[in-house]
Amino acid sequence: MAENNEEILPTQKRISKFIRQPKAVADRRLTARSFEVIAAIARYRFLPTSLLVGLVEGNEDVTHRHLQQLFHKGFINRFAFPKLGSVGEFNYYLDNTAALDLLLENGLAQKTDLDWQLVRRNKEKAYCDIHSDSEESAGRLLFLQHELMISRFHFMLELGCKQSDGKVVLAAWKQGPELHHSVVDSETGELLPHRPDAFFTLHFPHDSDGKNRANFFYEADRKTTSVPKMFAKFRAHVEFICQGKHQEHHGIRRIRAVIVETLDTKWAEELQRAAEGVCSTPLFWFIASAAENERYDARFASIVERA
């Protein structure tokens, strides 16, 4: 990277980090690495550069050049959170359906597996303009920070499974509106929204049938919600599971746990006390990600051991 918000492409031309200059990359061809980058972003929704280069195999410098090229050609977009004195890390997302067309044309996805509505919504939200001074911009910042927290957890699972020598496989991962349902509180009759941040399944190929899968709901909590509201969220999970809604909507027999990730240990302990008031069984597992340099594989190992 060059100074003063400029990048250096392989041709040594200096171009802006934030203003697309397609002519500067007009002679650069898309390759299999380009499509792999797009596929990773489509799978994760939002990805910081540091995680993206860990997902795409091969030389990191080459991957960085493909990110630059795809951005300036308009196939992917990016934003950076405000950072004192400099620009923070770039975070990538899709807001052009032409990128999804590339995945279809190259046999990297089926049309029904791609979230076309999300890409169009990203275009409308214009996350690349989060630096504008507005109330809407503040709301988008909170949303994006939450989405990136989910992406980091997803990355931790995927990387941990790859490093397990085939002992653990991430068999399924879902997030977004497809998980949004509601359930009636059996005590009060109140209609409770059930909207987990993600659902995933771990497969243990070396274990016997009937004991080789563990299903989880996942919640990413950034301490922006009060304890009473989290209590209601926990209540919705308990009712959803007790009423067998997981069988109806996900086709599975059992939920092993609801994993709640939050920012620090003290807050995790407070939420755990709230959850104990909802369910006496250890349905909720709490993990804290306070330290930015915390090792992902350590958190993955903890989840696998308990599963």
C-alpha cells in the first residue's frame, strides 16, 4: 500500500483507495483467484481483509492485487471504519449482482444458493459511504460491526474445522432472514420473535451415527442490548426449542446449545445469570472475545470439546 490513500497496482500506477478507476485495471484479466475471492465474500456477506486472505488459498500479495482489481472493476465494494489518524482495515462486501453472475458462469454456485436480495440491499444501503455525518450512518456502523463479529466467528469455525485433520466438519451454516421466525410464550401467550444470528452444524465423521452431529444457534452480542431484552431473547430460544420448532424449520432432532458470544467476560457472566433464570439446563454457552489477539482455534476447541 502507498501513502496518502493511494494503492500501487502491479503496473506501478498510483490510484485512489476510495474512488474507482476502472481504466487503471482495464487490461487486467479475471482469473480463478478472482472468482474465489468473490465466492468467499458471497459466503460470508462481509469480510475484513485479514480474514479474506486467510480463506483464499495462495500468496497473500496476489490476493491483495485481486481485491484491488475487483474493487476498481466494480465487482466488489469496501469500507473502512474511522480510525484516529489513518484509515482502518478494509472490509469487503457485494453490491453488484454481476459478481453473482460470474459465480454462476464459472460453476462456483447454484442460483438458489446465492442471496440476490442481500446484494441489492447492500447497494441501497451504500455501506461504502459510512463516513457521512448522519443518524443513518451511525446505525449502519453498528450493523456492520455486528455483521463482522458474526463473520469472525464463522471464520473461526471454518478454520478450526480445516485444522482438525477431518475430525470435525462444518456441515451447515445459515444466517439472515431465513432464520427469522416467531414463537408463542407458553406462560404469557406473548408472541416472541426468534431471530438467532446464525445456525450451524458440526459433523464428527469418526463418531457413530446418531452421535456424530451437533447443532447450534449462535448470538453475537456487542453490549448494545439491555439485560431484560436479552432475557426475552433467551426466553424465545427456550420456547422455540421446547416446542420443537427446530424440527419444523430446520429438520433436526436436537439443538446442542445456544452459543452467545459477547465482548468481555464480566458481561458474559451477567448474561449467564440472566439465562439461568430462563432455563435450568446448560442450554446457553457463553464465550467472550475481549482481546483482539485472542486465538480463534482456542475458542473453536472449547466448543468442540463441549459438543
